Amino acid sequence: MAFEDVFPKPIKEAIESITKIPTYGERGASRFVYNLLKVPSEDRTLIVDTLQNLVKSIKNCSECGILTDRDVCAICSDSKRSKKFICVVEESQDAYAIEKLERYTGVYHILGGRIAPLEGISAQDLSIDKLLERIEKYKPKEVIIATNPNVEGEATANYIIKLLRKQFHHLKITRISYGLQFGSFIEFADEISLEKSLENRK
Amino acid sequence: MAFEDVFPKPIKEAIESITKIPTYGERGASRFVYNLLKVPSEDRTLIVDTLQNLVKSIKNCSECGILTDRDVCAICSDSKRSKKFICVVEESQDAYAIEKLERYTGVYHILGGRIAPLEGISAQDLSIDKLLERIEKYKPKEVIIATNPNVEGEATANYIIKLLRKQFHHLKITRISYGLQFGSFIEFADEISLEKSLENRK
């Protein structure tokens, strides 16, 4: 008997569809599907219902691009948040990590990725025109570049900083600082972080 | 502004629900959700629809316990498959891996796991009573124990072999053999596989 006649179609289709998600290969997709089927049946339904609600209700904020369940996100539409500070991040989850601190009172701008030539992602694939538009419109006091502290995040930051310096002569542009991670050991710190942590000493 | 007021509920709920899936912690669940939201919107809907269909239609075969979209699976209900051979595996995906070879013509028995005292999984949590029932009913010529080639799979195999020997004196019980993996190098083989591969030489 041919394998296709034996293997349940709903499992095959679910595995195939999960491989459409970035970073999920066939192995990761199978693992997801079979582990999902290990969950007791009420919880399985709950999981799928929350995913259904997720894909139905989440979109990108028309202003900053963050993932939100509103047309304009809770941050952009809050009059207490100052549009004089724009924090530029790669992805929504970066902004939400900063939000968790409950200290930043400005707004965000989500690039939707980082410049990664090896993956074919260039500046044109990021939400940079919209950033320039927003700077034009809101005339912020400061733009904080908070791309990730790695090679691609650095390259993206440098690209944007150069562009902004050229177009907005008096704009204050800052970059989040490197340093030692809280709870880490100097002994095991990488050289760049240690060096930056000494340079940026207060 | 409190983080809960800013963080979209559908994202929060989706991450929380995914952590109900075995092996998914908060990090893996976040990664799944945010990567899902990177998928273009038609594909997102397709993914969730296939998952909906998966959890609605897939159940355990009332006979062998394999994951199937029928009451009795395609294997058990096929008159060309011999119930005189029962291959005992830990999980449905193990049986489907064997099915992919399109060589085995007997039936399966899915244990639903393996004995793992450290995770609190004991023999009582596995479908062993049902296996005894099926052996009683079908009087197979051979029971093939195909639990995984690792410590827990071995312990589970040994437990079942001992039990079957006690209850069914004339039953032929076999264990899948260890050996070198196809495409591997003797130089890098682990000792157990190499030893077994010499022992089991034909």
C-alpha cells in the first residue's frame, strides 16, 4: 500500500502549511504538529481558536507599523506618549520588550526587519520611507536607533543614521549602548561588550 | 502606561496557549507566534485552517492507537495487512516512518510514549493492557518491539518483552536491531552501534 494512502491527509497538510512559517523546516513543522496532537482535546481546540483570533485580529499599526489589534496602536493613539521621541526597532517584539520596562514614553517605528544581504533583504524592504515621512511630520527631538546588537543590526543602524544625518541636519540621533549583560560574568563576556562597557562607563 | 494595556491581547493569548504544547516554553511559543505573523495574510489563514482541520479530524485509531482521520485507521482496516505481525512503537510518527519504507505488511501498536521515570511516565501511562488484549485476540506469530534506540526506549522494550514472555510462552518476540547508520562513518560511530553492528553481521 502506497504511503500516501496510509498517511492521514490532515497531518500531511498541517505539516506542509507550517513549513510556510519562517524558520520552520519539515522537522520543526512535524514536531509542532505531533506535539499539538499530544495536547488534550479541549486544549487543542483552545490553541487553534486563539491562533484563529490572532491571524484575524492582528495587523500592523498604520502609523508605526507595530503588530496591534487596532488600526492605530495603543501607543500611537495614547496622547500621553510623546511623538518627539521615536525609537526605531527591527520588529514589533523588540518594541514590546522595551514596553515591558514601562519607562519609555515616546513612540516607536518598526522597520520590519534588518538589512541582510545574504538573505536578500535590502534597505528597500524595510519601512524607511515611512520613517522619513514621520520625522518630517512630527519633527522629533530625538530618534533612538534600537536595532539589534549584532552585525546586521549594526549595519542597519549605520545605514539609517547616515541617511538621517544627510536629510535632517539638526536631528539628535542616538544608538542604544552596548555593555555587559546584567547577571553575566566579566570573565565570560565577549570582547566587544566588555570594551563598550568600559568606554560607556558613567 | 501598564504593559498589559499596550500588549495586544490576541498575541498574549496565542503565546500562552502555545505553551500548553509539550516542549514549547515561552520563548518557543513567542517565536512561533511572531514568525506566524510574518507570513503573508492568505497563507496565515491557510495555516490556521489546516490546523483547525487537523484538531477536528485527527483522533486515535480505536484498534492500534495510531493518529488517523478514521475510526479504524487505514492500516488496521486494510484486509491485506496481516494481524499476525504486530509492530510496537512509541508514537504514531514512528509507525509512519516505517510505513514510508512501504515494506512492512503487518499492523502496529502505538504505546503513546515510553517509560521515563524522570518525567513521571510509568508503564501504566502506556497502552500496554490494550496490547495484551490484542495479542490475546489475534494470536500473532510475531511481535516486533520497535521502541527508540536510546536508554528510555530500551527500558520500555525490556519491560514489555519480560511481560510478554511471562504471559505468552510461545510468542515470538523480536527487537529491531542496532547498527551503523547508512551514510555514516565507522570512524565516528558510537561504541554501542558499532558493537551491535558487528554482533548482528549477516
